[in-house]
Amino acid sequence: MKTIDELLADGVAGKRVFVRADLNVPLKEGVITDDGRIRAVQPTIAKLAEAGARVVVASHLGRPKGTGTEPDFSLAPAAKRLGELLGAEVAFATDTVGSSAKETVAALADGQVAVIENLRFNAGETSKDEAERVAFARELAELADLYVGDGFGAVHRKHASVFDLPKLLPHAAGYLIATEVGVLKKLTAEVKRPYVVVLGGAKVSDKLAVIDELLGKADRILIGGGMAYTFLYAKGYEVGISLLQKDQVDTVKEYMARAEKNGVELVVPVDILASADFPDIKGGTPADFETVDADKIPADKEGLDIGPRTRELYASKIADAETVFWNGPVGVFEHPDYANGTRAIAQALVDSRAFTVVGGGDSAAAVRILGFDENAFGHISTGGGASLEYLEGKTLPGLAALEG
């Protein structure tokens, strides 16, 4: 995989460099609530601009229908924030490959940066029809002379700007992707043990493939979040009205048996916070809950966070680790009364001597929202889904294209 440093060594001054970034940031009423992904790609963009490139930044945001502009999914706020981080004006094109994009890119001087509108406003970006994707990729290629892939959060997608476009232009990996791949190697081929994995999030079905792979690699797997209740049910416990995927129970039982056979500690909560009402996250009003043993969840209540004994148990399982990977909150952390479990996991990682990786998405947002110093972790990934698929042993289309 060619690196951006090799590209820079060849000279980029005066050349149009298309940077496929991941600016898929959360927005609330048009305001960015977590700019981590923009900050993560900023070093690549800044370096290219300093070297005199005419930088064309592209990304998706959310899941628009692909039928044209949708204001709620506009990249305009991300472009503005990128300009603030760069300390320079960033031009913004109001379309992807139309007249605005062409005119905006044509107007760039050496060292200037532009952002084009949300790639997913064009159906060709995500199309399953290869011809449609390639056609869109060719239109994007007309905007640039070189390609830099640095949108790690999208490399597991076979999309036009990620998979097809690099084949049409001389290409290299940006600093973020190089860092992410280096970190993932430490979680797969170069693991220091004990290796502890913490998995949370809502649905166990989202994590089955990675659990399947980790049962042969991890020393301990700690389960939390909504997915934990399928594990508890598989152990024969009643889980009240907690989130439950009954169609996955047999698979979970098989995984639990295999973990025991392989000598892998698969640890589930011993106590939880249960409530009859899902919390009003926006209002943040105090929640009405009780702490109960994991096998005594009342029939009319649901689990919304791990309890204090589980927090202590999980912290003890992390304490002597040499490598820790964490993906997924272990409770409804957006509400202060159900944030203590996720906070405890984050604190355990901070206190650990291990190489710690926070696996993107909600986990990355959680550590920032809960006030943790990002530098206290070994690495905070920008791509939860991409990280999981890499750990599953899958070939990621975006990385394969950059290696070609």
C-alpha cells in the first residue's frame, strides 16, 4: 500500500488531490456534536495543502436516499469545521459532480481546500450495480489527478469513491488509514497477552461474526449493552422486557460452550440496572430504576446498564491486560443515570497498562461525551464497522483498492 509520504515525495504541488475522508459526524439541529472524525483526517489534508496540492475533500454523511440534495445530510457544517481546524477558508461545492463541484475545484489555487457535497446524494455512490458505480467514479475522477484514501470508517463498503475511484487514479493511503491498519495488526497478528475484548451495543447479531473469530484469539470477552440480555437468556435467566434476540439464542449457547472448550473467559453481567421505562435521553430527567442480580430481572422491567458489581468485575478482568479492544457502550450512556457502566469501562482502560483501542462509533462518542482525555487511550478508532470486519478476517474493499 503506497503511503501519502511517498506521494508527497513525488511532488503534489499544483495537482488536484481527491481525499476520500470520513466526515460522517453526528449533527443535532445542524450543529456538530462530535468532530472527532474531522480532526482525525485533518493532518492528511493539512499536509497536502502545505505541499501545494489543490485538495478536494469528499465524504458521505448519514444515509440519504440518493435522489438529490437533502439539507439534513449536507456536509456544509463539516466543511465549516474543517476550515476552523485548518485555520484557512475551505470552499464548499453544493453538488458532487455537477457545475458547482467543477467550478469550485477549477477555482482552487495551490494549497487551497474544497469540500464537495455529500457523495450519497448521488445514487451511483452506493449502487450495487457495478456499471452505475463505475460511471459515478469516472465523474469523480475528472475532478482530480491523484487519490488519497483516508476515510477508514468507510473502507468496508464497496462504494464508488472507496472502491472504484482509486482504480482510476494514482493512489495512496492517508495518515489515518495507515494508523488504523497498524493498530488493527496489533489486535490480530501482533497481539500481546492477556488480550481482553469488551463488546457492547444493542444487538448481539451485529457482533456474532467478530465473537466467532475472537473465540480463537482473545483470552477474555466481556459482554455488555443490550446484547448482554440474549446471553443471559441463553444461560436460562428471565430478562423481563429487556432487548432480546431469541433467534440468536442457540448461536449464543454454542459460542458459550466453545468459549469454555477453548479456555476463553466469556463474562456476562452479574447485576444490572432495571427500569420499567426507557429514559428520556433528551430531557435527562432522573430515572426510576433498581439494581438487581442478573438472574432476577423483574418481568415488567428492562436492563439499561451494568450494575456496580459488574463494573468492579469487568475492571478486574481488564486490570492485568496487555491488549484491550472495546467496541460498544455497555448501557444507555446518553442518560446520566445509565452512564456509569460505560464510564467504568473507559476508566478501566485508562487505568490499565495495556495497549487500549476504543473501536469507533458510539464508544468513541461516549468517551468524549463522558469527558475522558482521548490521549489517555492507545487509539480511538474512527470506524467501528470497519474495525469489526477487519477483526472478523474479512477483506475490506477500500483497503484492497488502495493495495492494488
